[in-house]
Amino acid sequence: MKNKNEIEYYLKKYDLEKYMKKELLNKLFIKRFLKGEMIFSVEEESQIIYFFVEGKIKIYSAFHGNKEVVIEFCRPLQILGEVEYIQNKNINVNVEALTPCVVIGILREDFKKMIFQNDKLYELLLITVTDKLTDTMTHVLNYHQKPIEERVLEYLKEFENHNKIEKIRYLDMAGYLKISDRHLRKVLKEMSHKELIIKDGKKIELLKKKG
């Protein structure tokens, strides 16, 4: 009953009820992920579609010795696994919980029944895919026009917990920012001198601007 009530809460919160066939609502289930848990992993068999309804996630891929390449950070509402569903392929990105997360899941075979002759859900699926593409392109174009310090702060804020970031991975950060590790360390040193951050090894604290 608790699971059912929670599902109903999120369906209403994100206005998802109109996309669901009532006779298949019992196929939906709640799943929780702790901070640091993997929601999807590269090459995992695509068996579930998730409606991401609570928390914050990081989507990344891996190349050259499993070096992490961050693609984007996401908050609700997102559909996860929809691209793989459309392409009928295995998962092609890693999806990690940056905070405790809640998703509404539905098995792939049940999702096929849910979307069959369901124009509204088809439309939602198409909107989700095209929005992700548009948002990524807009983000890339706008992001790299910003000053490097602003870009660094935006990145750090995605990982902060009470203005602190533990065990920052500088190589991953440099890769996401499209700068060298040496350049990144120089920028962080300058930001420290400007009292924008306090850097202590792999720990960083974000400082509030004075005035």
C-alpha cells in the first residue's frame, strides 16, 4: 500500500497520470538508490525503464582505461533507458546517484504494453529524447562561452554537500571542463587566492562572496 501511495504521489506531482494506462499501473514499482550507487552501467542489459522523480544524478561514459567522461548532471523529471529502448540496445552510459534518488520503474515488456496504442506516452518519449538532445547542444554552446572560474564553480556545485566537496577527482573535472589538469590546478589556485574556495588536497570548500 505504501508503495502504491508513493507511486500515486509522484504521478500526480509530475502530471504523469495522463500517460499511464490504468490497467497497467500495478506494473509500476518504486526503487531507491543511495548516493554513489549505479542506476545504470555501460553494457548492462536494458530491461527496465525508469522515471527519475527524486534526487540528482550524473550521466557519464568511459573511454581509455575507464577514465570518466561526464556528459551531464540531471534532476527530475527524466526518463532513463528510453534511448536504449528505442534503439533496442544495451545501456550505453553510466548513470550514478549523486544524492539519494527515487525512481519509478517498469519492466521493458510491461512498458511495451503501456506504450502500445498510447499516443500520449509516445509523445512524452519523443519529447524526452529531443529535449535531451537540445539541452545538451545548448549546454555545450553556452557553457564554453562562460569564464573558466564560473564553469569550475558550476561543476563544483553539482557535487557540494553543505558547500564542501570530498575526494574531488581532478582528472575527471579537467576532462569535463575541456582543459588540461595543469590549467585546472592553476585556476583553482587563483580561485583560492580570490577566496572563492578553500582547497585542501582532494577536499574543496566553496566560500560565499563577500559583500
